[in-house]
Amino acid sequence: MSTTSRTSAGIAYDRAGPRGDLPVVLLHAGVADRRMWEPLWPALTTERDVVRLDLRGFGESAGRPRGALCPVDDVVATLAELGIGRCHLVGASFSAGVAIEVTLSQPAQVASLFLIAPGGSLIAEATPDLRAFTEAEGAALARDDLDSAVEANLAWWVEGPQRTADDVDPTVRDLVRRMQRRAFEVTAGWDDVEERELDPPALDRLAEIQVPTLVLVGALDLQAVHDAARRLAVGIAGVRRVDWPGTAHLPSMERPEDFLALLRDWLPPRRPPDPS
């Protein structure tokens, strides 16, 4: 995949599809980059104006931040540079938290939210399975063993705690391996980079979310993610929650055709073309 465009701040993105309706903006998971949307991209962009981007530190957005690292600022700045005043925002895993924070920071900019396997700032506590992953990844990184650190991410976020590698499509596993290793390599020298967080945190402000919100959860995901989804369902008025059996943390990659159908159903109908 070649870079279609890059913002003045160095954020890599692609934009394709017919203009006229509100754009659909896709934000990738923390174990991925914008390549995770590739199975959906050709079909979705024949119907919709779609943007996918690499958050800073992922994929081709490899430039160190000039100040504190703030994915929300990078997303908002990218939308502004693309002239997108309002959009439908889709966030997976870590980026579900980013999507919520963008909505809280710029409420007029978001028309609807589709949150997949909510993680990142939406995780309230370290459940035993999340602690087990963190310890495995941390131990591998402490001994500079990137291969083992990548495998820890695959074991917990691709297979999930209830499956083995043999239960997962090997093409999904291979792509996540490449995306996660890329993120480790890009950020290898970023230990001194400060991260700016929303204050007050998003979980304390869910009642402020006033847009239609859909939450998708895989039944085989970590308990921390299921807890985050429950908190969203309680905290945001009118949330619709969908649970998929047999999938873990990356349902859009495991079942791309079903995900595309769900996304199509979620988005408002396209406006008819102007006859003039």
C-alpha cells in the first residue's frame, strides 16, 4: 500500500470515494495501522467518501511529535486540513478511546460513533487477562525481544485468551504481525515522549456524548474490553451494542463482509444525486 497523501504534520492517510455525504473516518486499532481496513476499502469507497489514517507512531506516520503525543490533536488537525467539518467516526480498540475523546473535544465535528472492541482510555481497570498480556509484552520488550513482544500481542489481541493460533485466519495474523512490529520499530526511541491525556478523562464524561453510538464486541475478547463496552452502554444514552460470537478483538478483520454490512446498516442512507 503506497501513501496517497500526507498532512503538513506528517500524518499518512488515504481518502477515496464519492463526495457529497458526510465522510466516514476510520481509526485503526493499537495493534494495527490503516492497513487493517484494506479488506473493506474497495467496496466501501465505491459508496462513501472515506478517510483512513495512520495515527502518529503507527504505519507511515513515523515522525516524532514536536511536543507531547496526542492522537486526538492529530486526528482533529487532519480533519481540518482535509476540510472535513463533520464526519462519521469509526474507532477500533485504542482508537475507540481516541474517537470518544475527539467527540468530547469537538462535539460539532462528529455525527455518529462506531466503536469496535473499545480499549485505550476506555479501559477502567486491569483485569487479570489484561495484566497477563501487559506482563508478557513488558518482559519481552525489557530484553529487547521484539519477536516475543509481537507474539504476545498476537496471542492476546488476535487469538484472544480462549483460542490458539490455529483457530485464526493466518492472513489476519500475518498482517497484524507486520503492523505491530512496525509500530514497535517506529517508536523504539520514543521513551522520552510525553503523552497528553484528556482531563477529566473520557470515562467520567460519557454522559456528554450526544450522538448515535454503536458498540461492537467480540465474545472472545478480553474481559477488560467487555467491561469497557458495558460502561459505554450504561454511560452513553441510546447506545446500540452488538456482540459477535466466535470473534476476538479484531472483528472487522475476522469477518470483513459482515462488518461492512453492519457499517452500511449503521450509516444513514446516501443522499440522492442532485439532478441539476
